[in-house]
Amino acid sequence: MVRWSWSGGLQQALNGIGQEVMTEALGRYDTEGEPIRFGSHTMTSKGRAPACYKTLFGEVALERHTYQSSDGGRTFCPLEHHARICENASIGLCQILAAKHVSLSGRCLQRELELSHQLAFSLSYLQDVSQELGRRALGKEDHWTYAPAALPGEAKAVVVYLDGTCGAICHEGYKQIMVGAIDLLDAEGSRLETIYVAQAPEEGKGTFLARMERELDRLDGRYGKLPWLGLCDGAPDLQGWLATQCDSCTLDFYHVSEYVARTAPAFGQTQAARQAWLEEALHELKHDPKGAHKLQRKLTRALEAGGFGGEVEAALVDAVRYVGNNLGRMDYAVNQELNLPIGSGVIEAACKHVVKQRVSCSGMKWKRKGLQAVLTLRSLYQSTGRWEQFWGKVQVLGW
């Protein structure tokens, strides 16, 4: 009995069969050489020319028609248009490369394809395909809409989160990467669907916020009558933007907790007493509808009483200012009654699993275009139902 090695002869045999099938399948997308009309313009074939295309089974070579108008200009290849070829790669290969590259570095992807498919690709080619796919996916954001996962009547609230994290940019050092998340919640506060947007470093936040607004505008027609809640830390620019988009805004409870915790030495002589005071203060803040105002009074009285060391007094000053500036965004008791979130755990997690896990591995540095391509694809991949819908649209509508 002949024994085949999966990593050797058997895979090579399967690739050989696959190449024959792909040659035949791709050839069916070609024309017979007849003229093609685009409106008032006619393009005629320049004849068949050889080309090589990369597929899941390896490279295939065939001849196909290319067209050009009598006025000259760019050529057109019907086969590449109808088969959804991108960077000489078939759509099946593009989908596999994109799905793997959102999680793996270029070199890891190279090794993965060698081991699993017996396919050899240069690192630069894999990076070029990924960047082009990300560029095209980003370009479709203006035009393509996606069917929501939440059924009519199932969603009871929309929550919008904003935050930033950092990534290493070539020759620039660490720069801010903005991340947005949009949750559709049911009556119990459980997530039905999450949409992510991630933006490579830019001057200001204009592009990022415009992309977020586009997503929210599309949700508005379907979910506009639901409560819309914005949630972020104390950054004034983010809070200001959320105020224009949402019915109400909430300050992240855990950011407040950090400010309050630093004032605990003003309210107890021992560690146990300080801990007891902190727990009581945060419990009241979370569950009492007037908790924020009560906390502000306690902090203000302690500050006015004075007699503390420099660090404690500075902590009191910061906390009084922080709480005072955010009183209108600290209705935590109301949020909990409505099963709405009070913390930014969703966006903190998004910063990690959408951005950091992929772009901040050891030694990684990025160019902005390459980073945006990966972030665009990774956001699609992580958003509920978006990845499958995106590739379905590519199949039907093309690039």
C-alpha cells in the first residue's frame, strides 16, 4: 500500500488537481473576443495574452482577452473583473489570506501557508495583497451597508463607546490609534451585536469620527427611537462628540473610581478604615440617584478642611474638579435600572483584541497605510456578521 505524507505527496497531488479545476473555472469568466460596449464607448479585444494567477492550489497560467477602446487609455480584462481578481489572486485565496492575516504577522502567515497548503509566497506579496484588500474594504464603507444581526424589536438600546490606544509607527514612535464600538443591547442588557471601527494615527480625530458618524447614521433609521447612550472616559473632545450623537452620556465608572481611590487617605487613619470608606463611597455613587452630588460634597468638605499632605491634597483637588466637571454624566443608578452599562469594559477589551493583539506584538512597527489596512480588515472580522457579508458583497457586486 502506498503511504502518502499529508505535508508532502498528498497535498501536492491535491494542489495539482485544484490547479486544473481553477484553470477551467477561471477560463469560464473570459469572453469569446466580441466587442464590449460601455455606454457610448466600445472596447475591442487586443487578443488573448498569457497571465498567471495565484489560487488556493498554487499558480495557474492561462490566456485571456484584454480590451481597449479605439481612443487608447486603460485596458480592461473581463476575466479579472468577473472573477474578482485582486493583485493577481483569486477571490478564494484573497479571503483566506485576509482571514489569516488579521491574526498572523506576515512571516507567520508565510509559514502557515507553507505548512498547511504547500504554497510559497514572498513576504512582500502577502503584505501587498493585505494592504490592497484593506484599502478596498475601507473604500466600500461609503457605499456598502450591512444587515444588522438584531431582529426587529429585539434591540432595546444602542451604546456607543470611544477610546484610544497606542501603536509603534515607523520613524514616529508611539502614536494614538482610535477605537470605537457600537453595541446593540437587548432588554436584559446583553449584547446582540457589536460593530468596531479602528483608525490608524492621524492629525486630530476627524477621519475616525466621520467613520463613526457614518455607522451611526445607518443605524439611526432602524434604531433611532431606542435610547442611545454614549460612554467614554473624561476626554472632553470625545465627550463633546458623544453628546451630539447620543441621548445621554455616561462617564466610565472605573475612571471615577481611580480618582476617588486616591483620596481615601483623607478619610481614614488606617488602611482598613480607608478601604471601608472607599467601598461605601463607591457603592453610594453606583446605587444612589444623588450619589454623584453627595460624593462631590464629601470631597469638597475634606479639601476645605485641609491639613493633609501634598499628595493627598493634590488628589482631592483633582477629584473635586473631575467629579464637578462630570456631574451630568454620572447617573449610574439610572443606568443600572435600565440595564445599561456604566463601565467601558467593552471598549477597553476592543482596544486589546481589535488592536493590541495584532499590531503590538514584540518588535512590530508599522507604516500608517499598512496599519490602516490591517485595522480595517480586523474590524470587519471582529464585528458581528460583517466578515461574511463583506465577502458576499464582493462576490455579487465586485470590487
